[in-house]
Amino acid sequence: MRLDQFVATASPLSRREAKQAITRGRVRVDGHPCHSANTHIDSNACVTLDNAALTLAGERYLMLNKPAGVVSATTDSDHPTVLDLLPAATARGLHIAGRLDADTTGLVLLTTDGQWSHRITSPRVECPKTYRVSLSEAAAEEALRQLESGVTLRNDPKPTKPASIRRLGDREIELTISEGRYHQVKRMLAAVGNHVLALHRQRIGAIELDPALAPGAFRELTDAEINSVT
Ligand code: URA
């Protein structure tokens, strides 16, 4: 396969953009910059674009640190969306694997791989999600035990599944849940007489929000992170 075809297949770049990236020295083959779009690429060659490895599988996987005020949707006429935080070529074809409320911050996963995102969002799989929760009232031990064993949400008779909790401070907890009901964390805390002031998603399964990512920043997932979702 020609190098420009390889880059265009394995990255969000169009064929024309791939050619430009190659002539500008952004593409390396087996560690060496390659400026010629018609170079033949062996199947076992290591091709990088801006030092990120490209694979021909074609599926893409990203993590993003969502800032407050950005909606977890692919389009919205009133507010910026998480896809608006990405360059248009990168955003192409991506969908969100597990939404957050507009005022919730932290880890959002984006992918082109529908089967992979299904394993994160399907209620049957029970993929755990961990949130750092800031509260308006001190968290009473009794309330935390109730949250751990399951509470009944307003307008929803089915009790929540067992959760795990780590106390981080008087008014701050880390809460891990394996369901994704509408506004679940806020409604769980309301069910024990408290109120969520700020909510931040820290982890999905084994994928931890990269502390190097400033709000609004994103990066590709590593192979280990992608393969941790089983
Ligand atoms: N629970 C909520 O209440 N909001 C979120 O954004 C995520 C979980």
C-alpha cells in the first residue's frame, strides 16, 4: 500500500491532508521521516503521524477531559459539544461512550467502535464508573452505608445496585456505580438528603482520566486502555 493511502486509511486525515502531512515531515516510517507519498509500505512497518502510531484497523479511541458547560452530544444548537473541542478531522465518525451532564466534568471516552462503546454503556455489562462528588452537607456515615447498599430514587421504584464509596473529606466522597440511570449520582445523593455541588468522573472501568489532560484536552487511548474494556 502507498504511504498516503495508509495514512488516510489509518487516521482521520483525507488523502489530500495525508499527502500534505507526509511532505511536511509529520509522518515517519520505522522511525525515519518519510517525505514521499508513493513510498510502498510493508504490512509490518511502523508508521507514525505526529509520533502517534497508526494502525490499519481504522477504529479510533480517545479520552477527553470535559469542562463544565459543554454538552455530551454530537450536535447542539445552543451549547458547545464535546466534539466541538476536537479538530473537525479528528471528530469525524466519533461517538460518545457514556454521557455526562453539562455541569459534570472529567472523563469522556469517544470512539468509532460501536461494539467497544456498547461494552461500556450496556446495563448488562455493569462497567463501573467512578465519580468524585462534592457535597453541600457533611456526608453522614449512615447515609454512606445506605448509598453502598442501594437507595430508591425519586420517580424510580427500583433500588440502585450496591455502590462503593471512599470518603475523601467531610463533604467530599468518591463513588463508584455500575449503572447509568438519568442523573444517577445527583439523585442518589438527593435520596439521602444531600446535594451535589460538583461532580467529576475520574474512571471508567480500568481507564483513569490522564492527570496531564487539562480541561478541554484529549488524547488517543493506549492499546492497554483499549484492550482493558472486555
Ligand atoms: N450522574 C449524574 O448525576 N450526572 C452525571 O453527569 C453522571 C452521573
